[in-house]
Amino acid sequence: MASRNRMDQKLILIGTDHRLQMTIAQDPTTKAWVPRTGGQHFRKLIIFCIEQLGAGAILEEAHSEQEGIAPTICSTVAKERGLPWQALAMGEPDLTDALFNPPFGEAMRLRIKPELLAGRYVLKTQISREAFMRQTIMKRFEDHDCLLAVVGYVHLGVLANRFDAEQIRVEALLYMYPLVVDESKA
């Protein structure tokens, strides 16, 4: 049973690129989904958060049906360790979450492939997502004093600051190293 004192609660928060969470990757040639060869460093980080930092449950920004599609590294580790795992996602990214050149509608009309330029941080959408994440994390604090939450890197600072302001200890970690070194690792 978790304590009711927020000062006793700790949130280990990892912000990452969602591709690094996956156990599968798309083959660039065949476009088929195949087991991913990378992920060992991310797996070590998750195990470290459990063994050394004391995480008692894992919440992960992943599709709500992720287990039926393909387990993530986090969900796999949680199963191996007998820990609760929960998807921490609301809705699906859609075309409004990306900036295309030419704009997507125009590209479809012209029957040309648009170039993806950037992901968009649509403020209204992200505020809703982050509120949902906060609410879900707070609910899990009813059962565990120390939680590990893995989210997209765009949510890391917002959530870390929000929980810190609520006097919950936060260990905020940014895990992007493989993409910085070699994008093919994703």
C-alpha cells in the first residue's frame, strides 16, 4: 500500500523518441515489421530504474492496444519482473501532428508524396494528453510510491515541472542517445 504523503512519492520520468521503445522496426526495403535488433541500452535503463531507483510499476506512452500489436521493451521487462505495466496514451497521432511540404491536403490533390518537415506540438492537443498522463500517474500512486513513466520527449519537461510543483520527487531522464549517434538504430 502506498503512503499518502507526496514527499514519499517518486516519479522516474523518461522522455524518449517512441521508436526507441519498440521491439519491432520496419524493414526499409520490404516495409515489413521485423524484430528490432537494437534496444539493449534502453532495456538496461528500464532495469536500472527498477532495481536501483525502486520503480514498482511502469506506465508507458504507447498505444492502448500495444500488447496486441507488439510488446514494447518496457512491457516485456515488466512481464519478466512481475511488475504492473499500463499504457499511458490518449488518442492517436494524426496528420495534424505533422508539418508537410506541400501541405498534406494539397499533396493529396496533386497526387504527390508530401515531405514530412517536422512534428507539431499542437498546444490544445498536448495539454489534454499531458493532463490525462498526470491523472493516470496520480491514480497509480495510490498503489505504488515509486513509478516509472516513459513518455515522448516533448512531454518530459512539462510533466517533470508539473509533478515537481506538486512536491512529488521527480527523476527526469532524457533518452535520445541512439538517435543522436546513429538514426539507423531506431
